[in-house]
Amino acid sequence: MDSVRTLIIGAGVSGLATAAALSERKDDDYVVLEADREIGGWCKTVKKDGFVWDYSGHFFHFKHPEIERWLRERMPGQRIRVVEKKSFIWFGGRWIDFPFQKNIHQLPRADFIDCLHDLYFARSSDVKRDAPAPEDNFKEMLHARFGKGICDRFLVPYNEKLYACDLATLDKDAMGRFFPYADLTDVVRNMKAPDNASYNATFTYPEGGAIEYVRALASAVRKGGVSLQEGLVSVDLARKVATTTRRELRFERLVSSAPFHRFADLCRLEHDPSTWAYNKVLVFNLGFDRKGKPGVHWAYFPSRETSFYRVGWYDNIFETDRMSLYVEIGFPRDAEIDGPAMRSRVLADLEREGIVAGHRLVAEHSVVMDPAYVHITRRSMAEHARLTARLREANVHSIGRYGGWTYCSIEDNMLEARALVVGWNS
Ligand SMILES: Cc1cc2nc3c(=O)[nH]c(=O)nc-3n(C[C@H](O)[C@H](O)[C@H](O)COP(=O)(O)OP(=O)(O)OC[C@H]3O[C@@H](n4cnc5c(N)ncnc54)[C@H](O)[C@@H]3O)c2cc1C
């Protein structure tokens, strides 16, 4: 039987960042098992007929300059664009600046009055973003802080389309720092002094696509350290032996970035499968023969009539002359997706919303991200804590967006992987 000191599952950002951190410590007795034929996980890029698309729009906002520097040092010759974000909401036939809740003064008059009235009388509209939220769930939090007007027009339909669930099942902090809070004062101030700054007011994007950050990570992994098309099949926690699609492997410690509910099954941990709710996202990447709307990077679509919840324009990031879109549609975890039917519907919706206007589709790609957004609920948090504590007793660690059952960025993935490795005695 082969043996390895550190067995890493998944060659996405989390798995590769773990391997890179180990290499830096010269502790390179590790192997990364990747079930897919390529590295990158959800951070892959597709190039077709001159178009560059990620699996879904991936844009980067580094809070830690040392992380960004580390990556850039490993991307020689790669041009990285720094872009000032332009994002909108398509509502009632007009473009409203994002976030909706701070720009209600741009709505038609009757909608504006409803939203402002309900915001004023909302239960917690004056609660500051960092104050502990007394509400019970995400939907209640939205209503308590923003009132019915804003909820009915944007926050509820948009998030229901994205998460594909009843928002009352989500924890009140399900979106963490990614939720753009605004209190009554912020909203009123924004009417005369626009300040739509957010965590991603400017973003970076490599010209070769998101995969370039993954390649930078992979360049720090020892040669032969990744085994592609080798899936983890089961883990015997007591014997510390992993069975893969090719072999048995004894390990000292194991780091998994596989989706937690699946990994828990592979480890034969007893758990209730209904705890792990999530959505999947169908993405269409579409390339057209000529330019479309300029000056927008992505836009949100709350209308329930429209199939997609978000559309992005790569050509306005790359400043190229052919419209290059990503289109995202959310589905519940168990939904059967009829790809061709959805494709027809998406193309019709793009025409109806005026995004496509006589353009000719010249290239396309689609992918289902499954899972895409995990549903963070009280139950999932408690179960994840209970089961990961049990895994840690066997020196097994479940990390990353899906291993950690959380909402995070690739920078968070890198920080988590580094912190885990730093915590080990060499
Ligand atoms: C729609 C969408 C948009 C996003 N946009 C952004 C953005 O703009 N900016 C940003 O920073 N982040 C963004 N993210 C988040 C980002 O994609 C993730 O944080 C990151 O890709 C997660 O990396 P990971 O390695 O934790 O997981 P993954 O990318 O899921 O990698 C896990 C890997 O494990 C492999 N694996 C699973 N099971 C097994 C097994 N049994 N055996 C072997 N291998 C296995 C998988 O094949 C996969 O390669 C977005 C996510 C989504 C869904």
C-alpha cells in the first residue's frame, strides 16, 4: 500500500493552496487527488473562438495585499486588468445602480414612495450593519431592515431566483460580508451624495481568465504533486486509509475540499442528508458577432418572468468589440435541468430584455455548477461543526467553499489553507 504524509482531495483553489503552503515549508510529502481531468475546480476558464469565459463570472477583490502579490509574482507576462465596477439592476424598464436598497430614488415615483415609506417604518432600519441582528432568518432580516417595498421589488425575488429556496430557511447571516447592508441614513444620504462603494468596488481580472490565478498556485506545487482523474472513493478514519479509483493510500493527515455532504458519506459519518441544501447554477457563456450594451460589467434581474438572475459582459471588461456574456440561472439541488429548453428560454429572455438585439450567436459553452451556493442554515452550521470536530480527531480537515459549507472568495480559500498548514507542527 502507498503511503503519504498529507493527502489532499481536490485540485481547486483550496487543495492547491494547501499543497503550495506545504511546499513552502519543504514538507512536500503530499499528493493532491483530483477526480476531474483538469485542475481549477469551479475556477476554470474556457477559451473558444477568441472568447475567454470562466465557468461563471469570477472577479477578484483581494483584501490582503500579500496574497495578491504572491499570486502576481507567479504570473509572469500575464496582464491583469484593474476595473472599476459598473453593476446595475434591471427594474421596470430601466437600469438602477446597484445596490438596489441604496438607489431607490432612481425608481419610478410610485415605487420610490412605497420603498421609502416601508423602509422608514421597517422594524430595524436604523440598525447598523455590524450590530447583532435580532432576526431569526434571512427573509425576516431583509424585511426587518429594509421593509416590504424593497423586499418585494428586489431583495426577495432576486435572492429566491439565486438561491432557489424559501429565504426563511436560510440563516440571517447566510451571505456574510457579501451582503450590501445599508441603513436608513445611508439610503437617504445616497440620494444626494452617491456612494455605492462595496467590497468589490474595483476588481481585478487576468486577461487569461480566472484560471491564471489557479496556475499561479499550481506553479508552487511540487512536480508530480497532483494526480488527475483519480477520485477519492472512501476513507477509513480508524485505519487512516483512503481508497481511490486507483489504489489504497495510507495517510497521516487528510485535507478535503470536496463538497462536505459527499465527503461525509465517503468517511461513513452518520448524518442526515436533508441538512445539506444548496443550489446549482446553470451557466451559459455566449459569444456574439458584435458589441452590445457598453458600460456595464454585470446586471441583476429580479423579475420572476426572466429565467436568469444575473448577466455579465466580459467584453466590457476586456474592452473587446464582440458581446461576450455569462448568464446564470439558479436551481434547487434536486432539479432536473433541461439544457436545450433552458438555452431557448435564455436566448428569448435576452432578446425581450433588449440585451440581444439582432446579434448573431457565434460561440457558446455551458456548465452546471453543482453545488454553487450552499444554503447556510442553523442546522448546517451545527452539523458541520459537530462532524468536522469528529474528523479532526483523525487529523482530517474539510476546507474550502464546499468543504467548509460556506460563502467565500478564492482569497478566503487561500487564507484558510495557509492557516491550516501553519497550524501544524512541521
Ligand atoms: C457562480 C459563482 C461565482 C463565483 N464568483 C467568484 C468571484 O467572483 N470571486 C471569487 O473570489 N470567488 C468566486 N466564487 C467562489 C469560488 O469559485 C470558490 O471560492 C472556489 O472556486 C472554491 O475552491 P475550492 O477549491 O474550495 O472548491 P472547488 O473549486 O469546488 O474544488 C474542489 C475540487 O475537488 C474535486 N473533488 C471533489 N470531490 C472529489 C473526490 N471525491 N475525489 C477527488 N477530487 C474531488 C473537484 O473536482 C474540484 O476540482 C464563485 C463561485 C460561484 C459558484
